[in-house]
Amino acid sequence: MELQTRANLLLGNLNLTHPPSIEDVLNYYSNVKKYPRKLSRNDCTGYKIFKINVANHSRVLGEENHFIISNVSDLLWKHSQPWQKFLYTDMAKRLRALME
């Protein structure tokens, strides 16, 4: 199937909860620490949490292509309402405080 078609299908089928639970995000960051790449507090941003949320929902729907997931999450973030972005950035601030 063509990439654009797959991206359009993904956009139509995503049902995001804004934002994900703090436990889900903490679980993601605790799993990242197991890998060699070092995780810093600067890696925890509202935009990054949003991308993680989109990626998790995309994988549930069966989409594994990182290019498609990244482009869809960029488009969704660009068209998100300010209050939605605030929820993610506020969560990122709280998580950074927990990481200190």
C-alpha cells in the first residue's frame, strides 16, 4: 500500500487520549533507561510525550513504519489546539521534576 494511503488511514483511525496517563509515560522512560543511549531531563518534552502517545496508538493499529508515524504525529501536533499542547507540556514539566 502507498505511504500516503497508509498515513491517511492512520490519521482516520487514531483515537488519542490527551495526554496519556503519567504511569504510561513513566513506564516508557523507565524502559528507555535499559538501552545504552543515555536519557536526560531534556528528552522529556511535551512534544516528545505527544509523539510517544501517537506511536503507541499507531502500533496498536498495526502501523510500524517510523516515517509514517513521525509524519502523522508532526501533522497532528501542528494542528493541535493550544490547550492540548499545554496538557502535554505540563505533564513534561511534572515528569522532569520527578526525574530530578
